[in-house]
Amino acid sequence: MAKKQFKAESKRLLDLMVNSIYTHKEIFLRELISNASDAVDKLAYKALTDDSVMVKRQDFAITLSADKAARTLTVSDNGIGMTREELENNLGTIAKSGSFQFKKDLEGEKAPKDVDIIGQFGVGFYSAFMVADKVTVTSRAFGSDEAWVWESTGADGYTVTPCEKAEAGTEIVLHIKENDEDESYDRYLDPHVIADLVKKYSDYIHTPVKMEMEHSRMKEKPADAPEDYKPEWETYTSLDTLNSMVPLWQRPKGKLKPEDYNSFYKEKFGDWEDPLAVIHTSAEGQVEYKALLYIPAKAPYDFYTREYQKGLQLYSSGVLIMDKCADLLPDHFRFVKGVVDSQDFSLNISREVLQHDRQLKIIAANLEKKIKAELLKLQKEEREKYESFWAAFGHQLKYGVVNDYGAHKEMLKDLLLFRSSAGEKLTTLAEYVERMKEDQPYLYYVSAESAERGAKLPQTERILDKGYEILYLTDEVDEFVVNALADWEGKAFKSVSDEDALPESEEEKQAAEKKAEENKDVLDFVKETLGDRVKEVRISKILKSGPVCLTADGPVTLEMEKYFAKMEQGGPMMRAERVLELNPDAGAFAALRAAVEEDKEKAAKYAQLLYAQALLLADLPLEDPAAYTELVCGLMN
Ligand code: ADP
């Protein structure tokens, strides 16, 4: 019979597994048991609403058996099983979840060496080939009367043939490799080793994992035993349950070590890195639940895409009732992974009903507070960790502040970090306020590509000279965040580009008015030259030594304009009303004035030149770079 070939990616992965240099080969068992347990969960869930499922809850099991003579280890379950198509699709193709990342990494030079390939790519089933040179999977899908055998000796392909199987479920037979100099594969045929592995990796799996175990006991003393009777021993076998089945989150906190939490996380949520933080919490009273939540160290590759689905696993008395219950997590904390277990939900509650469930809302609100508290704790006690959290998920929190018309800003404002003129380190707003000078009227900010650029913008000079700190808004969404916040405990945020960013005395006001009056002819000339490109040309109140800058009147700032242009929802509506600001005390202005008086043609060129400088400073594109070059070169001649 012709062999079918694995999909290309799967083949490469299989090669890796077969020739594995991976040191923890023993984890294959964890992977197979966890698949079997998922399959059992699926059928158990079906049983809640479907009377044709004959297996009773207490009869669901994963059974292991080892045959030393035949060199086989068998893992079978009475779960949902697989159809022929599922066998081919699930076992002939690498798990879809990880394939994207996997492909990327393998195609680069940095093929994984000692990284946890298994966890990284979610290749569970394939790990069987680390210890077996042949794998036979017999499966019958629930509701089907056909059964199929999938068999493969590794990367050279696989076959699928029909067979008989009495019950729904899956049986996986591993033909264990012969020992070689590096590895004793015999151990995987030893029931005691197997039992230890189950304890080590799969103890909390809530389906019983059973195996025939041999025990010895003292024979009962016969009634007619002689005086000098010596106790005799006998061996017997029993079908033992190897795992304690108590889910991790049901165990007392004090009995759990960080490794327990971390390995549970990695296996359950397919991450290969330890989480940044763990929240193990429970409530009693109004609602009762236990929850085990994790904050991942990095954003999954699809986190900022539509594909990413938020949600927590919802269990009711140990039975999984929903894999990703979205209503348990607010959007701004959608990066959180975890499990909630509560007896308060009936097992066959529908999604629609659940959505409006009052209990669920209370739990979600509690968890939101817990997550915030945990993040604040990280921020205060482990700043570096918090900063790496921020690098991964800060963006999400900022969107959280802006979304829903700022409805969540109170929840999130303490969690925000910004760059500022106080130094290289990121600062919270509370820390900024702590450093504020007594007479400082506002919390200042400026938008710029980077903190370094922000520091050099001409409009920041007069604020910095006062000794006031400036927040550098370097992310597109930052300005929206500041707008949504509006103030911090009564003190308003203020752009350094606002005319009234610094309070003016009466004399200063009059002096400024006088200057504007005196230079009206120059301003009018520049406005006329630039036409519709600017709404106004004015004598600047925000420049100190810099000759020129661009600001915006009205609600749309230059940064917002850039943002909208990127989002492609721009159009004329979302343009900032540009204002060209000139510094009457700068040398350039004197030259401009002289030209306006003596040589109008030259003055027009100066006006365009100043406008171009202002665009460059504001990080906005020149309308016509070629014309600009001509202009500058023309002036040089
Ligand atoms: P993952 O478990 O990460 O999806 P695997 O390679 O371990 O990747 O498994 C691929 C798929 O094969 C599973 O998602 C599941 O649909 C199916 N599968 C594996 N083992 C079993 C089993 N014992 N019973 C039913 N389906 C299974």
C-alpha cells in the first residue's frame, strides 16, 4: 500500500524528533496523556447533553500498559476518538497553532538546539517519535461505526487502513526504540518508571490514568501453620490510578512550588517560557470560585491581530465547560491566561445564558482587580519585570485607557509608563507628580518619534528651562491616552506646544501683543505666500531660541493627523489646522523682515524655507522634496 507523505513542515519536525538531541525525551508521555485527557474532556462534555454517550463519567479513563517482550507501550483512552480525516489532518500535519512560528525559526539559521521545541511548537503527538521507531494509532470517532489505524515509522510517511474497534476512543501503541549509547529506552517499558513519570508530569490531569501494577504482599498465615512458620510473599497485580487528579488550582497554595505553577502553565497554554507572574486566588461567600491566572512573559505572535482570542478556561467542579470564556476578562487584560473553577455554574449552561450571568460578572470584576493589584505589585517590587511586561503588553493597556470613551481609565492609569525628561528610565504618572515642582501648573507632554528627538524640539526648551519635567509621548496612541486621562488628580495635562502652557504675566501679554502688531506685515506676507498650507502664521509664544515650529489649532493635533493618515481613515476631515510659529527674536526672523522690506521674491523663498524647516522638525513629510532642494540651492547661489 502506498505511503502518504507528511506535509513538509511536519516532515522536518519529525526528522528533528526522530534524531532528537532533546534531553527530556520522557515528556512524550505527558504529551500523549494530555491529548488523551483532552479527548476524554470532549466526550464528557458531549455526554452532558447527548444521551447516546454510553460511558459514565466515572468510567472515563486513560489506560497505560507496557509489554517488555514486544517492546511496546500503549496509551489508550475512551474519549472522543478521531475519524479517518481527523487522523490524517491531525497527525499528518503539524499542529496548526505553532506552525507559523516553527516555520519561521527553522528557516532562519537559528534552528532550535536546546530550546524546548516541544512546548514551543505545540508538537505534542510527534514527540512519540523521540522514543519510538514505530507508532500505531487506532481510533474510532464517537458516533461513527468505522475505525482506522494510522501507522508510521517516522519521516518516510504514514498509512491509514480500516480496522475493527469496539468502542469510541484512541489507542496509541509505541514501538519503543532499542537502547543506544546515549539513552536507555528500556526504561519506558518499566511500569515503575512510567508511574513516576505520570506522577511527575500529569498528576493533576483530572481523568484517571490507570495501569496494571505489580505489588507484593505477605501471604496470609494458614490456620494450620507450623510453629516455625516463615512468612511467605506473593505478588499480585491491580489496576491502579497513578495520578492524584486534584487540579493544581484546587490545591493549597502553600503546597505548591513555583515550578509546579510554571510547568502547569507551559503545558496548558503552550508557552515555552515561564510566566512573568502567577495569581492563585479563591473566593467564598457571595460567589465561590478558585482561579489560577498567569501573566505571560511575552506577547504571543498573534496577540495584536484579530486571530488572538482572549478568555479563561471555565471549569465547573473540575469539568471543563468552556475553553475560552471571553466574558471573564476585560479587553485590556486580554493577555492573561488561566483557569476559573466554580461550582456556581451548571454544567450545561449555554454561552448565551453565561454571558448574562450575574455570578460570572462578579467573578470577572474580582479578577480584574486581582490582576491590577498583581501588576501594581510587580511595578513597585520588581520594576525590571514590570518593564518587560510593559514592553509586551503596554500597548494593550494604553488602548484600554482610550477605548469605550475612557471608561476604564481609572482602572488603568496607575499602570501606565512613559519616557520623560527626568531620565532614561520609564516613569509612572504618580512618580512624575511626586517630582513635580511646587509651582508647576500642569503635567507637560510633547509628542515625538523618540524621547531623544522630543528633547530637542524647539518648543520644549522654555519648559525645560523652568525645571519642569516633560513626558515624551513616543507611541502613536499616547496623545489619545493623555487626552482621555485629561488630568491627574486635578492637575491637567498640557502640551508644551500650547500657547498657555506657561502662565503669562500682564506685562508679558502686552509685550507679546505689541510684537505681533509690529510684525503684522511680515506675518501677512508669509501667510499669503504659503496660502492654504497653513491656517495661520503667528508670533510664537512657545519658542525660546529656536526660529520656527509648527503647531496645530483645534482638536486634531499633528500627531493625531499622522496617526489617522496611517490608519487610512484620514481624508480632509482629520487634518490638523496647521499654524506656523515664528520667533521674532531669532536671526532668521530679522533676515525675513529685511527681505520682506527689500526683496519680495527672496522673502517668498524664505517663507517657504521656514515652513519646510517646521515640517522637518515636526517629523512631517515635505510636500515636494525636489522643490525644497532647489529652493535651498537657489538661496546658496
Ligand atoms: P495539539 O495537542 O497541540 O493540538 P498534537 O500533535 O498533540 O497537537 O495533536 C494534534 C491533534 O490530534 C489534537 O489537537 C487532537 O485533535 C488530535 N489528537 C491527538 N491525540 C488524540 C487522542 N488521543 N484522541 C483524540 N484526538 C487526538
